[in-house]
Amino acid sequence: MKIKYLSTGNEACGEGAIRAGCRFYAGYPITPQNELTAYMSRRMEEEKGTFIQAESELAAINMVFGASLTGARAMTSSSSPGISLKQEGISYLAGAELPSVIVNVMRGGPGLGNIAASQSDYFQSTKGGGHGDYHIIVLAPSSVQEMFDLTYDAFALADKYRIPVMILADGMLGQMMEPLEFDDNIQPRGIVPKEWALTGAEGREPQSIKSLLLGPGVLERHNEKLQRIYREISENDTVWKEHYTDDAEKIIVAYGSVSRIALSCVSAMRQEGCKIGLFDPKTLWPFPYKRIRDLAGGGAKFLVTEMSSGQMLEDVRLAVQDDARISFYGRMAGGIPEEKVIIERLKAM
Amino acid sequence: MSDKIKKPESMKDAMTHYCPGCGHGLVHRIICEVIDDLDIREKTVAVAPVGCAVLAYDYWDFDTAEAAHGRTPAVATGIKRVLPDRLVFTYQGDGDLAAIGTSEIIHAGNRGENISIIFVNNGVYGMTGGQMAPTTILGQTTATSPYTRRPEKEGNPLKITEMMAVLPGVKYLERTTLTNPKEVINTKKAVRKSFELQLQGKGFSMVEILSPCPTYWGLNPVASMKRIEEEVIKTYPLGVIKDEN
């Protein structure tokens, strides 16, 4: 039976996690993701799961480390300054190959910044964040529905590859309300046996979960294995959405809330007969380089628009390999790209 | 008699990396003996720290997890909440527990997490080269307190176990040492009590063990034990600090 109701993005994210079988959540209050923590405090009790309001973001991510190493589906959430604090734990999760889901409802930075929507943690999320040679999967929802859907998917991806997955949302997506619809009988998917989990060594040899690998060459071999997994993810699980790109002469590249604004621009300009398309990456890591390269091969020009000084822009430049065909329009620290300006920029290209 | 000197089943047959006269090997063995005595090797999940005991998982023959420096009680919290019927304990040094992990230990205690903490206090950072620890006693020279620890410059030794005693969620605290067979037996009793309380669901408990570090105290193993008995216990008196059971 389908159920449909109005939800904030933050609460949709929480419900998506619960429907994916997440029964462990630890978090620490920070705006603009507080609705998610509050939602989990209520729902985890109903589902006989664990909710912990941790003493810090450091503790929260490490509680997730502990829950995950037992094989449980576990999640934490925060916003930009809190995500910076979690980077230590994310690096350890990546090193120890522990599946886990981390939600970042981005706000303005650097520093304490402000509490308005922003996309300025793109570099931090997709290029490392913590120390060491690692990646995490980064998913970019653009609607309340996708806050649910991508969080639901995140747990299966995390388990499939034994990797942390980040939901990279922003304050606007977290706070806004839209209709949310899902099948009330939806079951967790992608459940895999976790023979690596620590549960007490009953009937088997004892095992360890760790990222410390001291022997000569041992860490390098481990990191090479991680890189093989990253290549596999790039080949199999790079996801994006395209709108009107078939015949597009100019393509907007935008993710998250900004892709919604961009889609309005595409509709408006299509009515004027302009051949405009939209490319909306759903995985920011792995980034859909190849598909953008193919679109560029068809001769298209690109306008990158995002709520940052031009962070995703660098990945689009890597894909297109021709700066003359790329324009950029960014707003920072709570500024939101305006339809009127996007249209002006497209016309000027 | 031959039974008594056998390697505990819970201990791997491995050469440790510990310096001669270090207390960690003794504490590792004590824990393993208690786990064997309680027959819980197959239902134990331990969390090892960052510090000298970071390689504890190479010596213990039960499930073991790593934790980032000081986050040990947070990791143990995550494990225990999912697996409430397993024995979950952390093994932490003074830097891990009383400096970088102060927040995690206090809040795990305050939540009354049903876990056991084995706190090995030797008053220095051994792994990194003998720097001053939060528990370094006044007058002690270390790599980073070359003029000794002075209250006006470096602050006083942190008595974290006494601090923990005010928290209602904390049910049992005891400080022991390893300086002679009697104290070793006492330590074993305290560790056993902590584990038994957890298995009974009684809540948070911690055993602080005053341990020697001959290498960074600049003393031989025997003189190190003597220093604990003559100097260290003046700052850190032995005995039960809290027992609400």
C-alpha cells in the first residue's frame, strides 16, 4: 500500500533510513538538520532501535563505528561544522571498511559560517575530507522524495562495498516540505552476510576490525584493494539524471536544490525554443565524468551552477577538457543562484 | 600445579612488543585469565586504544576492535547497544582515557553504559616517546616536562577516577596496582568484579591499574615497582573508590 504525506527533507531522510533497516542512530544537535535528530529520537524508540544523543560529533561517528562493526545498519547526521569534526571517524570507517551512512545537511562556511543552505562541502565530501587515500560514496538528493529514496539506497550501497556513504544535502532540502510517497511494505534491500562482523567469536576464529596495518607493504596492499573497490564502484554505481540533453546545445550541470532551479530555467527556455538541457549528478563521488565527456563530444557547451565558489566546476572541467566551453555561476554562504541570472548566462554563452 | 602456569586460552601464543618490565603484558594476561574463568571468550568484544596497547588485538584471542584515540568508550557504546548480551570492555591508557578521551569516558559513565573500562595508568605517553600525560605526577620529568611537572605551569595530575565517582551512572570504581603478587591478585579480583557486574547488567564500571613504565621512567623494572609503592600511590591511593553494588 502506497502512503503519501507532506514531509520535510530531514524527516524523509530519517524515514528512508528506518525503512532500509537502520536501527542505530547517534547524533548531536546542529542547525539545519535538527529535525532529523529529533525524528530519530522518536522513531528509533518505536522501532526498538537505538537512538543516542551523543556528547559530540566525534562520539556520534565513533558510536556508529561501534554499531557498524557488529554488522548493524547505522547512521549519523550533522551539518558542515559538525561534519568537519566527524572527518576523523569517517577516515577510520573508510580504513576499516565499515559500511555506514553519514548525512550532511550543508550550511554556509568556513568556520561557524551561517545556517543558510550551501554546497560548499563538495571538496570535503568528494576529495577526501579526513586523512589518507580513500573515497566515500557521495549521494546528492534534489527533492524530499530523493532524501528518502537515496537514504534508503545508501545502506544497500554501503553494505555492498563495505564503504561509508554520505548523503550530501543542503539546508533548503532539509527544511522544505514536499509530498513524500513510498510503499508502506517496503523492506530493507541489499542485505548481505557480514562474516567480518564482531559478535563474539562463537564457533569461529576470533577476528579484528582495525585500520592499523604496520607490516612492510601491508598498508599499501590494503590501499590497493580499496582502490580496486573504488574503480568497481565507479564502473557500476555512477548515477545521474538527464533532462532534455538529447538535442541540447547548452547543458546546465547542477545538483541538489540548485538542480531544481536549473530545471525551471530549462523549462522556461525550452518554451522560447532554446535547446537547453540539465545534467543532475546523483553520485558526486563517483562523479559521472564519462557521461559528461560523451555529451561534450557532441559539441555541447556547459553552464555549471552551484552554491559554492566553484567546487563541482573542477570535476566538470576534468570531464569536458575544454574550458572555452564552460561557464560558471556560483553563489556562496546562503546565496541562491537566481533563475534570471542563469538564463542571462545561458543566453550569453 | 602445571595447570596454573599454562597460557590462558584467551591469549594468543605471541611475543609482545612491550618493553621489559612493562605492566601491559601482566594486565593483558589478567584479563585473559578472567575471561577464561568466566568462560566468556566467545561472547567478548574488546576495544583496544591508541597508545602502547594499540596492538592488543595481536595478543588476545577473542574479537577485538580498534578505536580512534580516546573514542574508545564511544565505540564500546555502539557495540554494546547492538549486542547487549556480550561482554564489551575497553582497554585504555592514561592519554587515551584522561586527555583526548575525557569527554567520551565521562559521558559513557554518565549514561551508565553497561560496559567495563580497564584503565592502565603509567603516567606517561609510552608509544610516542615518554611525553607528559594528564596523570603524570608532580615533580616527574618527561620528554615534554623537562623541568618536571609543576602545578603552576603544567597543572596538577588529573584524578579522573575520583572525578567519575560523582556520576550516578557509574557503579563501581577501584584503583589497583601490579607491584607484587598480592596486588596482581587484587587487580584480577577487581577486573573479575567489573566483568561480572556487566554480565549482571549492573552498569558502568572502571578499574584503574597503576602500571610501571621502566623505559620512560628511566628506572629498572624493580625500581619502577618500588616507585609506584613509594611515590605514585601518594597521588593515586589504592582501593575501592566507589561501589554501589
